[in-house]
Amino acid sequence: MVELGQKVKDNITGFAGIATAKCEYLNGCISIQVKPIKLTKEGKMIEAEWIDEQQLIITSRATVGGPQDIPSELSRP
């Protein structure tokens, strides 16, 4: 099961990026929005794609926004 924030790759096309959104349909199909990390040769962003969850391979965990623990060296006594 793909979790938001994970790096994923489409098993069929090779399209890769970070899972940024999830959509579950009434028929049970789950689609994941994958936002590429790389830019085009011109330095422009590539649009995200919606891919069926069954086609995706989890490649690694990404560290993206949201609440996170404060490192102990930065926390106040």
C-alpha cells in the first residue's frame, strides 16, 4: 500500500516521483498522484500524473513537509 510522501515508480512506464495525493473511487480503484522530482531540460516542472496503485513500486521513503519531531539539539530544556 502506497503512503503519501513515498517515492514511487510506475512499473509499466517508468514514470517516477513522490506520491502527493490519493483518490479512492466507488468501485474500489485507488489512484495515486505522482509528482516528478526532476525538471525538464528547460528547467520547467513536469505535471503530475494519476496512476493506479497496483502499477506502482515503492522505491524509498521521502522526507516531505508536515509535522516532524524537533531534533534534540534544537529543543529547549
